[in-house]
Amino acid sequence: MQENHVRSELKKELGEQLAQRISHIHSCSTLLGHDGINGNKSAWVQSNMDTIFSLLHTEAITNAKTHKEKVPRERFNALLSIIAGQQNQRTSALKDLFNSLNSLAKQAKNEESVLQNRASTVNTQLRTKLKPTVKQCLDEHLQQYGDNESTAKENANTLNQALTVAITTLVENELTLAIQQSILDFDEALPLNFQLSQLPEFKEKFKEIAVKQNNAGIGAFFGGLLGFAVDGLFMGMTLGAATAAGAAIGGMLGADSSGITNTRQKIGDNREEMQQQIISHLEKTLPPLVDSQLKTISNDYFGAIHAIATDIQHQVSTFEEKAHALRY
């Protein structure tokens, strides 16, 4: 009667469908159980104490042990699912991270190629600026030291140094503009969570990378290069066609017994020819240098970003594998 009453009340409160989920309802009588212990076997059976004891034993001993073992495992596996996702299924956070790293690696690889291909643009800009730069250095040098052979030879190193500074600055500026443009394009194309800040000290960083990759450094390179070129130009030629012109004039005037004295007259100098030889030499030597510098920078900067992004992708995948292997 008690069991039927409870079942009826559950149906009223929960409804027929939910009430049916409670499959067993057990009642017991401690009074009948007491009588059964004292020898009344019929009372013991009616008390239902055997069923209650069996239920308690199952829940307290068998199920409790299983429950204690299962709960920590379920909690630990649930934590792994939150961090690493389900088996063969990443969490949304890991998906976003992996996709961002993939985008970063691809963009860095692309910009590495783009920067290397900027060499032709840099060389074109340099060609348009070489002539006025070399002309200015020559004009200032000849104005300061005079336009005759002896002073020119004596101060050849001064011209060499002036050209070294001017050409080095010119190349550095053009390379810096190309590299800054690549970094700007790269920065704007990145996903928001990988946005890079601008580099206020980029020129200094560029110098450090250039020195590391070119043992003597760009200044020393130009020093040796232009030293050779300018020394060769100065030592191997005369300023102006002075000697040839003087000899010709002297031959025409001559010196005879009438007392006429041979004279030499300067009719110009060869600064235009000298300027063109320096420019021609630089136009041959600068493109390989520019190409080498851009390859070095693109590899050290964008190549490094690509390598790091790819490595982190690998680390994420390795982490996922190891995390899922911990499941039990």
C-alpha cells in the first residue's frame, strides 16, 4: 500500500512519463524486521529488510567504489577536452590559434619573396641618384683642393671617404625604404591577434643585421670598393687633357733661336669622364650588393617569422597529441 501510494503521488507531481523513470520503489518495516531477528521468519520476509540491505550493499560498496574511480577520470578527461578538445576535434581557441599561425607563416613567406624582388626597384632608384651624388662629391672635392693633378693625387683618400659616406648613405636609405614598406605591408596583412608594432629603431636594427651577414660591414665594403675604384681613376689618369694638350700646343709654338719660349695652356679637365667611370663602376657593383642585402634581411626577418610560426604550429600539434594520450 505504501509503495502504491508513493507511485501514485509521483505520477501526480512528475507526470506519467517522468514517473516511469523511477522503476523501483521499496518499502520496509523495522518492526517486522525486529520480530524476524527474534525468530519470526515470516515477519522477516514481510519486513523487506533483505532487499534494503542488498541495495545499500550495492550502492555503498560496489557502486561507490566504481563512482570514486570514475569521477576523477571523468573530471580529468573533461579538463583535457576544455584545453585540447575532443579526440580529433580542436577547441575553437586552438583552431583560431592554429589558423592564425598558418596565416602568419604564409604571409611571412610571401613577404620574404616580395622583399627580395624589390631589388630591381631599389637599383632603379639608385641609378637615378648616382650621377648627382657622384657629381656633387667630385665638384666639392675639386673646389676644395683645386683641380690639378698633384693636389688631386695627394687628396685621393679624401674623395674616397666622401664617396664612401655619400654612396653608403644613399644605398642604406633606399634599402631602408624598401624594407620599411615590406614590414608595413606585412603588418597590415596580419590577423589582429598577431599584429606587430612599428619598429622605431628599424634603421639601427637593419645595420646590425647587415654587419652580421657581411663580415666587414657595408661601410668597409664601400671603403675598399671605392678606394680601389677612385685610386685607380686618380692614379691612372691626368686631370684634364692637360698633358696631351700642352704637348700639342708646345709642338706648334716650339722654341727657336728668335727667343720664343714654349708654353703650356690648360684647356679643361676630365671630370666628366672621371665621373662617368665611377658611376659605371658603381652601377655594376651595387646591384649584387643590394640583392645580397635584401636576401639577407628578408631571410633574417620574414624567414625567421615563418620558421617560428611553423615551429609553434608543430608544437601545438604535438601538445594536442600528448594531451589526448593522457586520457584514461
